[in-house]
Amino acid sequence: MNGKMRALVKHHRAFGAELREVPIPTIGPDEVLIQVKCVTMCGTDVHIYTWDDWASSRVNPPYVFGHEFSGVVVEVGEKVTSLKPGDRVSAETHIVCGVCPPCRRGEAHVCLNTEIIGVDRDGCFAEYVAMPERNLWKVDDDRPFEIASIMEPMGNAVHTTLSGPVVGKKVAVIGCGPIGLMAVSVAKAAGAAAVIALDVNDFRLDLAERMGATHLIHSGRVDPVEEVFSLTEREGVDVVLEMSGHPTAIQQGFRMLTGGGRMSMLGLPTRPVELDITQDIVFKGVTVHGITGRRMFETWEQTDGLLKSGKVDLNPLITHRFPLEEYEKAFDLMMSGNCGKVVLYP
């Protein structure tokens, strides 16, 4: 398909972005062209938009950013066999090599040569996006495009939550951004005995309750570790899902874990974090699991199954919608923290 399209471009190495006309992507023989129906915004997009230290060290403008989307296939390459025009799709945004040691042993989510759309190559804040066939997940026609778009970040929540046993466990979710909120719902659906949500934002704690949290803790008003112990008969929680990346919250998370507990960490600290490894990890026999991306494609099957089961409802998570041209309002809202998932429509 030839022609031009509207796209949100990270146009220079500074704060902001610019709506431009750019060429519609061309596809290779094993690629698919998708008409983007909606995109959902992620914290990574905010890092790029505000041009923080991480963004300045990682991305190379000008390019189209954004990585969470859903849409309709409009064109397929000559080697594509599993998709056809008209199919509705979501996408695994990590493009992997398939030949490095992790990929060969079935650990493609930690591929040594990963490229992420909207970070390392052009993304989906646009009317069209090109993707490899193997990265696309076909979705049912009755699944709303907004929910299909959220499958990618939901996969982070599923991977983090289900990286160890959950049934009958007491689970703490630290950080109630959108992925943390989805982790609340996944833990509840997976049979957790209690799901304790911790944050410093009242708006997001209210959302956590709607997503299934059994207890809410505002970490700025009470001692969260003491509060967790009071809720668990002084035993602590079995599982901590660390979604905030805040150094203090990470330290508190290790302290609130019971002996033999699990700490699964998705949040990304922006600086080194000091830990009492002797008391909070070694002597407690804690398992620490770093989480990145989604297991390809085991996590996608779990995510799809949870949505089909009806046990996870993502609708309360979607709090705001904007046309693409109102991206500045959307980013201002994201930076305020007073939102769930924000949707843009190209």
C-alpha cells in the first residue's frame, strides 16, 4: 500500500512529540500491514515523550513511537499463511532473533537481540503499522479493539503474577499503575486468598478495589509493612508483585514477605537500590524473580484464556479516550497519574 499516513513522531531529542505525515510502511514477505484501530498508552511512552535519562540513552529520534495497539490486517506478505486481510489482531511487541541461546531454549522473552516496536524501531502511534506475522495474535471479532490493545501489557501482569504459585496465597501488589491493576485482577482470578493493593494515589487505589483488591493500603499515610503484618496475623504475605520501581517500595516489599516467599519484580528503578540481603532475602529463603516482557507465547495463551473466561474484566481500567491529535492532553493526564489506561484513536 502506497501513500502517506498520520503518525505521532518523536521528532527531536527533547520534551514532546509532533503529529506528522509519514509514508505508510512497506512490508516484507513475512510481514503484515495493519490498520491501527486504537493504541493504548504506556509508561514507556511517557519516558520517551518527556525525554528522561532512560529515553536519551535508548531511543534515536526521529521515529514513530508507541507499542500497544490493535487493528485489522489490510495486507499480507507473500510468505504469510496464518493471517488474511480483515483479521483482527493484537501484537507481541518484542521482535526476537530466534537463534540466540535464550531463544533456542524456549526463553525468547529474554532474547539477546530483542527489538521493541516504538522503542528500537517504528511503532504504532500511527494509522498503519507493519509487523512480522509471528508477532501477531489473532483475536475474536467480538473482542473490543480497546481490550485487544491491552493484551500486551496484561501479558506483563500475567507473567509477573503467574511466575509462581498463587492459589490460596496472600498477595501484595505494590504500585497500582495499569499493569499493577491488571495484576490485582489476575491474582484474584488465579485463586489468591487475599490481594493487598499498595499505592500513594487515591484514584488508583479506588481502581484497584474495582479490579478485585481485598485490601487497600495508602503507603503515604500509614506504614505499609506494619499494615501488611496486621492484615496477615503478623506472618507477612506469600507473594509480592513489585510494579512500582520505587526504591523505598522495593525495600518495603522485601520486608513484608514471609519466610519462603516470592518477590516478582517488574518495576524499573531509575537508580541503584540498597537492600538488606542478609535479613530480607537469605535468612528468609526468599525467591526473587525478575520479569521482562511476556513468555512467547505461553503468556499470550494465558492472557487470552483469562479474558475468555470472564474472570478478568479490563473495562474498569480504561478511564480516558482521545483522538490522536489530542495527544498532548493524553500525555498530561498520564503524567498526572490520575488515570487508568488511556486510549488514543488514530
